[in-house]
Amino acid sequence: MAIDQELKIEMGKQGVFVTTIQELYNWGRRSSVWPMQFGLACCAIEMIATTMARYDLARFGAEVFRPSPRQADLMIVAGTVTKKMAPQVVRLYNQMAEPKYVIAMGACAISGGPFKQGYNVLKGIDRYMPVDVHIPGCPPRPEALIQAFMTLQKKIDSHHLTGEGRPRYLDPDAPGEFKVPEPGEHDLEPASNQGVWPVPVVIR
Amino acid sequence: MSTFETIPESTSQTSAEHLAERLSKSITAAAEADRREGWNRPPVFLPESENGVLEVAMGPHHPSTHGVFRMDVSVDGERVIRLKPVFGYLHRNHEKIAEGTAYLASMPYTDRLDYFCSLTNNWAYALAVEKLAGIQVPERAEYIRVILAELTRIQNHAAAVGFLLQDMGASGTPLMYAFREREKILDLFEQLTGSRMMCNYMRFGGCRVDVTDAWLDRARRLVAGMPQFVDEFEALLTTNEILMVRCQGIGALKPDLAVNAGVTGPMLRATGVNYDLRKVDHYGIYDRFKFRIPLGDHGDVYDRYMVRILEIREAVHILEQALKEIPAGPIMDPKTKLRGFRPKPGEAYGRIEAPKGELGFYLISDGGSNPYRYRVRPPSMINLTVLEDMCLGHNVADVVVILGSVDIVLGEVDR
Ligand code: SF4
């Protein structure tokens, strides 16, 4: 439920601040997204560079990198996910407390990137868990990560607390944990998690 | 196992046994619950019954491991009695991919080996191919290569020291200082090559684009300010009491073990062995410059730190000379052809002194357009093989510091 903007401004002039629980809730959420300290490969270095003085991720309330998934809200999958590492990544995602968000940073995390043809490289982490923002690039520049942050903040801002448009973590029927893949005979099993990644139909 | 026999009978053994038993019970219960729910996860703690020894898996996700690297550590109380490194979490098929593509197409992949030092990786690979095909490099290109390699060395060593201090608990400040300088150097790289980290700049027989006078001026200004940064860095760190207590006498490596294990780079020189490929091989034009090789004498973490700081200072000297003497001229040998490049059958090994140690590329050509065999000799991985010898008998907290002082990059370890 939105407030009449003009009314809000008018009240503000009188010294009365009016807001909705939803706005306040989303504002709090988006202003303190704590990422998990979790780097996989080259892109992680750009992620570290983003937190350093020049790019200063602290401006977005996200400088507190937590070493434990239990304290983190955001997982930045920065780097190549190999098939040996993929179960661990999904397990870490499962261990994070709701609400949780995922940014897939770099070509490798999105699709396997330059190493896609490799036998050991996962072709995109979005096969196993839901990804909120994808950043292309190899590696993406720190500005791109900041842009992804702002996109995520916009996304959090637009969440409804109730009704149809509510996010996954407010929907008791939506899954919060996803099956951890296991090394099978030839590949990871399952090849993708149900409901996360629509298997593309190959038209021959 | 001999390491187990040397443990003295501890007085608190009963409590350790009790703890191990309690742990094993809770683990069995957790595993039972997992199985009921259809999950299959390996237990994190594997208690061993004898002597209250505990096995802890540090990694692959661990705030102190540099990337996805796992150490299976057996601890008796706080003391490490066994350590098994587990590699392969970032194995990206670099060598296999390179064997299937043209020689030049592997150049961008070499950037991603040791992603801190893409330019030295480029150089080592270009050197190997130049040896294989007998290509000459013009003088100006050699100078550009030296300038870029030494800039890479500075930013790698600064960042390595920053990360080492980060692991020690100095969260933020030293790493911020290091990254401030690193960003300045990356700006130079970006202006020249178009990319901050993945430069993909060197070519067989030269370099991709020429440096401009404006770029050289900017580089001169940066180099002129570098000693000031190192002074500031050292004032902050070198005589810091906490750093000295945490580093001195920790993780000592004997020179003969280091030589036998093939350890190279600052790790080897910290043990006092005078071996630097820039002096031994005279590759490129390094014999034209005057510089010294810093050596340590205890081989501990503090010496490794000190050698890195001194190497930054020497790199500044090399840069000053190179930036003064750089001649005009072509940057590519006009006779090299990049398209349809097919070297004659044969083999070649090109190696350079990368910031982390000896980086070598071994190539076998069968006359085709892609190498028959392509092999990387990564310094990080070979320096890691002595990790257990350095860690035995130290505390778990020291393992983190020792690993930080080796200065590994997982892209290079697992390839
Ligand atoms: S996208 Fe590029 S920079 Fe990022 S992890 Fe993959 S190879 Fe490295």
C-alpha cells in the first residue's frame, strides 16, 4: 500500500514522517546487505578491490564481509565453479539464513565462461540455486559489481510483504533449500535442480 | 606412523577422549538425520580415537585460505601433527584446453593462471613459444616487458603482504594501503592494454600495442612515488611488535629441503639460497640492469615478508633504469606471422622469474597449429608441497599465517 507522495511531502513539512511497514522493512534490508566472504577465482580479486578504498562498497552498507554463511545475506559467486566445488557452493547457500540473495559475478559463474569447454567446469551456478543478479564480464569491473549491488537494492525495494508479488522467503510454499548435487558416474547428479533452471529444449 | 608416537602423554587425555566421544556421537546423530532427509554430506570433524587427535578440514570455504583450497589438519590440542593439502577445487582444464587451440589463443588463458600477475604469465608463455619457433624480440619490446613485469612484481608483493597481514588479523589497513598502490598500477595497465587484470598483452616476438610517451611519463611519476609508499608500509609493519611475534621463528624452512623440493621465488630466497632466474638465466635483457637479490637467513615467515618488501625496492630500481633507457624502435619482429602460426616439430621450455617463483611453460610441437603437449610449471603449487614440513608442531592459528606467507594463487595451483 503506497502513500500519496504529495501528502507525504506535505506532512514532512509539518515535521511528521509517514511511511509504511513495507517501506521501512525494505529500507532496512537493502541498506545492510552483508555479503559472505567467499571467493572462488579471479573475479574474487575484483570483488576484494571493490571493497577497498577506491570503490568503497561500504557506501552501500555492504562492507561487512562475513566468514560464516549463517551471518550473511548475500552470496557473491565470484569465479569459476568447478564440479568438485559445486556441492560445497550449494551447501553454503543452504546454510545461509533467509532472506538470502545471490549475485553471480563473472562469465564463469554465469555459464562457465572461457572454461566452458572444460570437463570439470560447471556451466552456470544458476542450475542449482536461484540467482538474483548476473554480472557479465571476465572479470567484471568493480563498477559492474557496484551496479549489481544497486540492482539488487532496487529489487529488494520493490518487494511486497504480502500478496502475489512477495519474495520467495515470505512464501511458505517456496523452497529455501536446494538439493546438493553429488558426483555421479559421468557428471554431477542431478544435472540441475527442479524449478531453478529451466532445461532448454534442443530443437534439431 | 611416527608422528603419532612422539606425542607426549597429556594429562588432559581423559577430557580429550571424552570430547572426541561426544563429538563422534553428535556426528553419528547428524549423519543419521541427514540420511533420513536424503542429504549426503561428509562430516566436517572426523575424530580419531587414539590420543585425542582431532582431524579438522580447513576449507575449501575458509576465510583464511586463499581461494578454494583445503587442508586436512590433524591437531593434538592446538598443535598440528599432520597436514594434508587437498588440491583440485579450481581445476579448470587449462592445459587440455590449450592443447586443443592455436598457440596464440592460449595467451588469454595464461592471464587466468595466476590472476594477480597476468603480464608475467604472458611473458613466460611468449618466451617458450619464441624459443620453440626461434623468434627474435626487438629491443623496445624487451624494455616494455621488463617494465610491465616489474610493475607486476610490485603490485603482487604489496598485495601478498597485505593478505598476509589480513590473515594475521590486521583487518583492513595494510591491505587497503597495498590495494591503493595496486590500483594505481592497474590504471597504468588499463591505459596500455585495455584491461585491469586480464591484460593479454604480449605476443610472440613482441607486444600488442606500443607505449606512448604520456604513458611512460605517468609510469615515471608512479615509480618516483613508490619508495615513499614502501617507507610508509614499512613504518607501519616491519617493526610492529605483533607482526614480529606472529612471524619470527614461525614456519621455518631449511635451505636443503627447499632446494630438494624445488621451491623457488621469495620462499627460496628467504632461506638464504641465492637463486633468481633474472640473474641465472639472463632472459630478456635483465643483464643490462643493476639490481641486488635480497636474501633471508632464517627462512621463516618474517624473512619471507622482508624479502618481498626488499624486492619491491629492487623492482623500483630496475624500473627507474628501464624507464630512462627505453629506446625507440619497433615493438614486433616484422617477420613473425601471427596468422597460421605453425612452429617446426620440437620442444622448448621457457621460464622466467615470476613474482611467486619460477614459472615455466613446456611445449612440444608436432608441426601443427596447436601444441602437442602443453605443460605449466606453476611456482605456487610446487611451493605448497612443503606446507606440511613448515606447519608441523605449530599452532592452528600459525597454519593460517604460514599459508599466507607462501603466497599462492589457486588458479595456478590447480590450473
Ligand atoms: S569470469 Fe573470467 S575473471 Fe572471472 S573467474 Fe572466470 S575466468 Fe576468472
